[in-house]
Amino acid sequence: MSTYLAMKNFYSTLVSKSQFILQFLAYLICFFSYANVSLDPDTPKEVSEILGGHSDYINCLTFNANGDSLEVKQDNQKNTFDTTTSFSGYLEKGLERSDPKLQTVLNSVLATSYGPGGPILIIKSSSRPFSSYAAEILLAEGLNEFATSDISVISPELLSTYDVIIIGEIPLTEEQVTMLSNWAGAGGTLIAFRPDVKLAPLMGLTVAGGTLNDKYILINTSSGPGKGLVSQTIQYHSAADLYNLNGATSLATLYSGVNTATTNPAVSINNVGVNGGKAVAFTYDLARSIVYTRQGNPEWAGQERDGQPGPIRSNDIFFPDWVDLNKVAIPQADEQQRLLANIIVQNSRKPMPRFWYLPRGLKAAVVMTGDDHANNGTTARFNQYLQLSEDNSAAAVADWRAIRGTSYIFLNTPITNAEAKSFEDQGFEIALHLDTGCSSFTPSSFDNDLTNQLAEFKFRFPSITAPTTNRTHCIAYSDWATSPKLGSGKGIRLDANYYYWPESWVQNRPGMFTGSAMPMRFADLDGTIIDSYQLVTQMTDESGQNFPFTIDQLLDKALGPEGYYGMFCANMHTDADFSDGSDKIIASAKARNIPVISAKQVLTWLDGRNGSSFGSIGWNENKLNFSISVASGAHKLEGMVPAILGSIRIVGLTVNGEPATYRIETIKGIEYAFFSAINGEFVATYDVNTPPAVSITAPANNATFTAPATIVINATASDTDGTIAKVEFFQGTTKLGEDLSSPYSFSWSNAPAGTYSLTARASDDKTATTNSAAVNVTVNPDPGGFGCPCTVFEPTTGPTNQLYTDGQAVQLGMKFRSSENGFVSGVRFFKQAGNTGTHIGQLYSRTGSLLAQATFTNETASGWQEVAFSSPVAVTANTTYVISYHSGSGFYSASNPFFNSATVKTPLTGLQSGTDGPNGVYRYSGTPAFPNQNYQSSNYWVDVVFNTSSATNTPPAVAITAPANNATFIAPATIVINATASDTDGTIAKVEFFQGTTKLGEDLSSPYSFSWNNAAAGTYSLTARATDDKAAVTTSAAVNVTVSDSTNTPPTVAITAPANNATFIAPATIVVEATASDTDGTISKVEFFQGTTKLGEDLSSPYSFSWNNAAAGTYSLTARATDDKAAVTTSAAVNVTVSDPTNTPPTVAITAPGNNATFTAPASIVINATASDTDGTITKV
């Protein structure tokens, strides 16, 4: 790691200027003098020049920061500075041993106070703190490759080292304007927020006069940096200067109303000189606008405005019309930041790398929180989340695959310290629900409440970490920034108090009232960054929001073409054990593979992502070189580089000299290559690559189908300078499937009624992609528009009373009709727990003719059970039939009276009693028979499965044949996965191979196989998923494999007891003992197996397990040791026999020859023996 990056890791998260500047100054001087290290190329030039000749002079300083003051000591002389002193005050004070050289260092450090370094420079002014907020915007957009410099120290030499310069709303001198103009003329891109009017000629603008405040802009989305962004007008919040274009091109236009355009640009770009220079003007201060959009109208801070009882709240800063709630679904601030990011990426002299917003390439996350007012619904809620999680391992928590949440609790919540610690150890967060008495606060009262309650929290819960996130009771938020400012000073660095409420204001409109779905740091009234993140609570259980409608809207717009990515926070109060809103939010998230996480997990991620950086960025001979430093907490961070630069495209990527995989995605109109961001040196290679050609050949444009439709999509694809890697098929933005070889085809089964736009996307061997022209198709509803298969009862309905039995086998049925001709494909019944025995389903005519019969198999313990008839049975519209099942054990479910009225679910009707006789029919019979008796019009919860066509499909079968379960490999491993697949009523379309939920690959023809290369050390669950020609899918049983570190010697293990071939009497207690050791590490566990069945495990030596109540039989026992690097070794097997307790073992003895007898070769030796059995006979000797 470079010297400068080492320093950066020390200070990158310190953004409060007073604390940051002096700590960094002391560290910087000590570092170079005490460590006596040389400077390197990553050190900012201005610091390098100053320190390069003076490190021999400067003596080491020490410092002690306590939040209120900072002590700096030099040669035993001590200076203490109040951290509220302004920058200029520090400059005036200097150090007591003031020296020109030392003062120069101080000035330089003050001027270059923030940023990891890189090709982007932010020019700020210490007197205008909003000019520094551009740094927070760049971090949010993943452009972690910038430095900052005060306007007072810029020079042509300094500017020449940067590709892009962002300058805030700062007054400039003529000399500075000339300097910036010359730099842009040399090929740089200058971006100015509400630029000094003296820059107008450089910007290609003329002054029109006047301003337009707090209105709208409309981004030009037809091309350039606006492509892929929102195409509606969106709000900005600050003053915009009015200009006319004079050579520049408008990227966005000012609007004086929602639909009223002006002739003035909001954002413009101008070509400068002949070297590719650009000058971009945001005619309003983007930084200030972002802060005001996110945090509200500063003039309304501290006002009670919403008319609601209780304290002043965060929503008061917005109420009633700071945000246009007709546009609340749009993240208006985020979209303007994305415009800035696109401008930077498209106008830099080299491809500009970025970090993606969320781990694993995720486009959204749900932040589940709840407030607990001393009721302790927390315990039940967190236990429910454990049950809802498919994997609760530490790895799953780190990967955001386990469902987790935060509970903000009152101090007297009845949960113990041990319980809280247990939940924290499992990845949950329990933090303080600060109580101001549900009243507005002053800074002094807030500080007092927070200090006292944090101390009490620590006393009650000494085993858990101090709170780092907060939501205050009653959402008390009495001014602009007291809560985040004072909270951050006490370690609370994420604030969830911006709250979408009340119901009368929200009006069930899902969205982002702060214009953002991304947590970013607060800014004070003067624009100074506060080291606390704003996590907006967009969903509550007290705002009249409908669920799952609200969460579905947010997630679908994050995942869909809108690209409104974000972290969506919910407050589902943890006062009660369960929450309907929580359940529905989690269900919607799981259905979309969106993680549900805690607020603390958000904070950890944000600090890690913002603390990560790019370095050593270079561009030479179409190769982009850069390094990545990943900070702690940035787990599964992904990087992205532009895939296209002019006429060349990315064709390869390496990390630390080894090829790296990447994928291509279009984000906000720009194609990027995404890759895993790890510590290392990267090289992205670009070359001329002609994109492939692709077109859909079937179906024809405007073709029509009938639901549920099977639409076979065929495409042709070619590549003039390479090969086709794959063709993907899409319906709108939803991927339907892909084909890896020609002829390229995909069968879309069960397409519902609707109008669809189908496209094919071809990728070549150098990852260039081309989308085909769209083909539009219409799927007409099935007759009546029923969307069958249909049933009378919904899947979520069922009996609510107890299970019945009359002590004898019984037939149970329901009379039904269909309003349409169709086919009965099967029967189903609701099974309550305890309904054991054989169940046989039948379809009868109204007069008792048996039309079809099938036996239920693979039943679950409870719920709806369904069986298909061997062939669908045609039924006639408006004709009565009886659907029925036989319960051989006599158990059944019933609700009565029920059929006093008809149950209608078009096209089916469960008949009202009296329509064609009574309904709810039964019959006592030892074998299936037509039910013809009735009791109180009972519903016996038997149902019909009806289709408008006769087509049925049996799902395929699939199994992994290799590797064997629990196989082990050495990293980097090549694991060949083989599978068999078959389909009884069709063909196999493809077999896909998965590691957990990650798709590894697929095979389209038998024998089905995939080679997983370079598998890293770890434990994996492999499955195969077969899809048949009618789109039915079956997933195989999982096969578990372990990949050990290549530098890791596997452990040794052996069973020491029982002895091989030992015998026991049933029911036996067999103590299995083992020894295990590891030459280059430690043993993490020893597991004990009987055959493939795990008996138990031991985590510490001596390793043993007591197998109790072992039944009679012969068993093979093994022990499996796992070391600290996941290497696994299985012991040799030990065989034991457990005999029946009623059987005394036989006795046996050799009677001849005598012991030590001698013979002459070739000898014939007759061996005689006697054998007897006291309670049986001898079967053999």
C-alpha cells in the first residue's frame, strides 16, 4: 500500500473539519519525520513539494482528541485548540513555535483536507462550506478517486495533474478564471456549480439576468449524459442564475412550473479549444440543492407546520409543499447526482472507475427497523426473522442473505442483557429508542437526554455494543441538525428520524419525500458535512400506507427500467410479536431476491464503501491501470468501469496479473463492466470490437396468442470479428432466458394475457452486446379471461376448526359447475395435521358415474394436497359434477353450515344447497364410492382443478451424479458437476447448475455437465435445476462440497474408540472417541457419522460423542475433522455390531489341531471346532 493510501485509511472517515484537519496535520508530520519514509507518486503534489525538503526539520508531534479540544505537542510544548475555532482562526494562531516552514505545512494541509486522491479535483473555499459537499456526492456515486484543494492555493501546476475539476459556488478572481480557462483549453473538463459570472464566456453562456428559485428542471434524455435518466421534470432547491446559450449545448432546461419551460439552461456543456476540453455549468448550486432536497427547507427548521399534536418533527421541514408529492416516486436528488456522474464518466480523458452502490451488485435493500416501547415484541419478531431465513450463518449475515433487523427499545423494555447479546451475536441490532418525553427539544436538553439514556442503556445492556444508529421517540426533530450533530459526537452515526408521515400528507403515495433512496451524510446550515448518515424511513405502519403495494412499488422501480436504486427503510413497530406489514415487506423482498437488513449493517457498509478507494489510475495504449483499496465493512463490494470509450470497448480485465471475470450492465444509459472489487492492481484492456448483429426471426411482429401461451422465440446472431457467446431473450426489461449456441431459441411458457415487447440481446466473445429490434406480440385472454388452472377456493383459505373423525372410512365431496366448457385435470383437499392414511380423489357425474380417479402421493403434513388425473376430463358448461376424495382412516375437515350460499370464483361455482340437490355431500364406505348424503350443507374442503384446455405437464426429474455428497477439493478447484434429467411427457430444455442461489452455468443437451473452475476455499451447496419443454422446473437434492485452501495442509483424524468390529447389545450407548490434529492450524470441529448420517459433533479436544439407544444392526462409524481453513479429512471407518438384547451370542472353540502343533509341507491340516448357542441354533462356523 502506498504512503498516501496508508494515511488515507487513517483519515478518510473524518469529515468534521476541525477534528480532521488537526489530527491529520499531527499525524502527517509525525509520520514523515518519525518513520523517515520517502514520499511516493500517490502523495498529493502540493503536500509532496512542501514536505519533501522539510522532514528533517519537523519534530514529531503528538495529539489527543476528545471531541471538544485537540492537544498538539511539539518538543514538550503543548497547544490546546478548541475544535469550534474556525479554520482562519487556526491559521492565525498557528503553533506556539510558529515557523514559516511549519506554517506552510499547516496551510497546505488545511487546503487539501479531504479525499483519497485521483484524477478528479474538487476546488472549495473554507469560507463557503457547501463547496466541499461535492465530495459527499462523489462518494455516494462511487467516484472514490478525488482530491480537494482550497481555491486559495490552486496553481497551473496543481491543476495540470487532474482530468476533471469540480468547483463549487465560489467567487473567482480574473487570474483564477484565466487559470481555469487555460486548463480546460488543454483538454480538461471543468464542472461549475452556480459558476461565477466571469466564467460565462468559458461556459458558452451569456447572462440573461435574474434568478429562478426552487423550481424544476427537465433533463435532455435523448442522448449524452441524460440518457437513461428520468424524463419528467424534477425539482431543485436553491437559486438558479438565468443564462442564454451562446455556443453551449443544453443538457437540462429550467422550468418555472411543472410543465412550463423557460429558454434558460439548467445544465449546459461547452466545447473548449481543440484538445477536447469541456466546460459544464450547473446554473444552480447542485451541492446546496441536494442538501436542501434531502433535509428540507432550512427556513422552516424548528417550525411546527403539519398541525399534528406532539413535538416538531422532521416532516415539518417539508410540510406541506417543499416536495412535489406528485413526483414523490422519483428520487429527484439522486437523479441529479446521476446526471453529474454521467457527465464525469462521459467527459473524462480516461475511463473512470466507480464503486457500485450496494453489495453483490444489488439494486435495492430493505432496512427493517421497529420501535419497541417497553413491550418486547422484539424477541418474538427477531425469532420470526430467524425462522424466515434460509441460512442464519455468519457468512449469510455478512452477505446480506439472512433476514435481519433493528429494534429501537425503551430502557425499560423487558429483555435481558443475555438475550440482547444473543441477538447481537446473530447479526441483529438492539439500540436505544431515545425519549425526549415526546416533546420538542433544545440542543442542551437533547444532549442531556442522550447522555443520560446512553449511560443507562450501557448499564442495562453491558454486553452489547454501544448504539451507533438511532430513531427518537415520537420522531422529535426540533431543528436543522442537532440530532445528527450531537449523536455523531456520541458514536451514533446513522439517523433514521426523517419519517414519511402523517397519513393525511402521505395519501398512500409510495416514494421518497427527501428525493433520495441512498443514505448520505447530513450537512449543517452552512454546508459543513456532519459525520452522520441520513437513513430516511420511507415506510411506516402508522402512515396509512398499503402493503405490499408500497414496498412493491419501491422495489419494482429499483429493479425495473426506472433504475431508482436504494435502501428502503421501514418502521414496523416491535411492540407486538408479529407485524402484518413486516410480513408483507419481507415476502415482497424475498420474492425479488432483495435483502432485508438492519440499520447497523447499513452503517457498516457505508463506512466501508466510502473508505474504499481507487489509486494509481493510469491510461496508456488503451489500457486502464488502477489499484483498489477495500476498507473494512465493504464486503462483496463491486467495481465498474465504462465498457465503451469512443470507438473502443473493454475486451479484458486482470487483477494482480490474473484474468478476472466481469459482466456488462447498462446503468443510467452507460454500459459498464462490473467486477469484484478486491485489494489489488487491475488492468482493463480496451480494443476495437465490432458489436454483434442480432434479430428475432419468430414470432412475427404483432403476432397474437391465447393465454396461457407458449411462445417460441427464435433469433439469429453473428459477429464479424469474433464469436457469439450467448443470446439472451427479454420481455421488456425482464430476462426470460438465454441460449449459448446456434440456433438461438427460447420457449416462453404460460405467458399470461397482455401485450409484450420481445427483444434478443447478443453478447460476443469480447463482451460487446447488441439488442435486436423489438417484436411486439399480444396474448389474448383465455375464454372468459380466467387465467386457469382454476379452483373454487383460494390457496390461502382453509378450515379454522378442529380435525374431525367418525371412526370409519368416509367419502367427502362438493357439487360444482363451470360457466365454460373445459377440462378437470385433478382434485385437491385441505389436510389438517393428523389427517393420516390413504386419500384417493375422484370426479363423478351428478348421477354417480365415475369419470376419473387418482391416489394422493407425497402429501405434506398439512395444507392443500393436489393430485392430477392420468388424463384431463372434458366437462360441459353449466353442468353439475361432484369432486370428491376418500379418507381411508376416517379423518376429515368440515365447516358448517357453508353452502347456504354459492361460492363463486369465475368460471367455477361451488353450488348453493338446493341447486341440483344438497351440497356438501358424504358417504361412509370402506372403499371409494359416490357420496350422496348431506349434513348441514357442510364444506368438506375438497376442490376441483379446472383448465380451459386439456394441456397438462408433468415436471421433469433431475439428480446430481457427481461430485459425491461431502466431497473435498483443493483451491483453486475445478469441480465437474454431472447430472441426469428426464421428462416423462416431453423433453428437457436445459439443466442449470447452481452454487447456493448463484447460477454457475447450464447445459442444453445430455449428458448434462458443467465444469466450475477456480472455485475458492469454502463450503458450497450444489444443485441442478431441470426445465422441460413446457417450462416446468424441478430442482435436485443438494450436494455439499468443501474446497480447502491450497496452502492448507488437511487435518488428520482417527477413531480411537470403539474398536473395529466391536459388539454391543441394543439399545446400545456407543461412545465414539477420536483424535484430531492440524500441522498448520487448529481443529474447528470433529463430526461423527454413521454411514452418511451425522450423529453429532464436538468443538474441542478430547473429541467424543455418545450415541444413545442404538438399535440392532451393523454400522460403519467415521469421524470428520475440519480445520480453521475449512480443510476436511474423514477417518478410516470403524465397524460395530449391535445385537438384539434377546439373543445371547454363541460360543465357539477350536478342538484340533492342538496349540503349537507342527506339520510338514505340503500339509493338510484338519481344523475341528465346537460351537453352541444357549438360546438358538448355530447357522455357520
